[in-house]
Amino acid sequence: NENEKVKVKLTVKSDRDIKGLSVRCPITAADTAVGLLNGDNLADIKAGESFITLTLDTSLLSPDTYKLSFVLYEQSETGGIQTLDKKPKAVTLLVNGNAKWSKRYWGNVKFPDIKAE
């Protein structure tokens, strides 16, 4: 179902508390950038081992095989970003869907249909 959400459970091991862990998730297909999912201040992490389940909305992707990478980072109060960890191409996602959609001509992202009022 194209409206399904993808859930990914991450294990986070940290030697300190992290206030407001953020996650960036670049999406690629055939080593070409397709898009970016981003979540700011998703969870507070305690020192040691923690688990966080991410819900990713991939419903706008056309049928294809995608690789999802994860970049964990934290933001300072002034907006500065410190990357904590990177997991390149950590998840492979196969999207099935409308066979009439041709990414060759229209790209990997299928936006919602235009509405008229």
C-alpha cells in the first residue's frame, strides 16, 4: 500500500546524554539522490544504550529500489549542528506501486494530484 509508513528501529549507544537527537535520512536510487527525510529534536537519549523507532513517510516515492542512509546529529541552542554518527545505505526499501508511473520521464517523487477549487 503506497500510504504505508516505514518503521525503522535504531539502537543508539552513547557515552553521554543527548538532548534532542535529530535524524536526517538521505534517500538514493541507483546512487542518485532522490530526497531527504528530516526529523529535528526527535528524542532525548540517555547515556548507555537507547532505542528509538522512526516512522518514515515514503508514500510519495515512485516504484523503485531505494537506499536509506541515516545521519544522527544534535543542534545547539544557537542552531549549530554537530554530526554524531552516519550509517550510509543502512536500509534497502522496495517500493511497489502504480505501474503507470514512469520514473524515467517523471522522476522518483510522485507528488499529490493537483486539486481545483
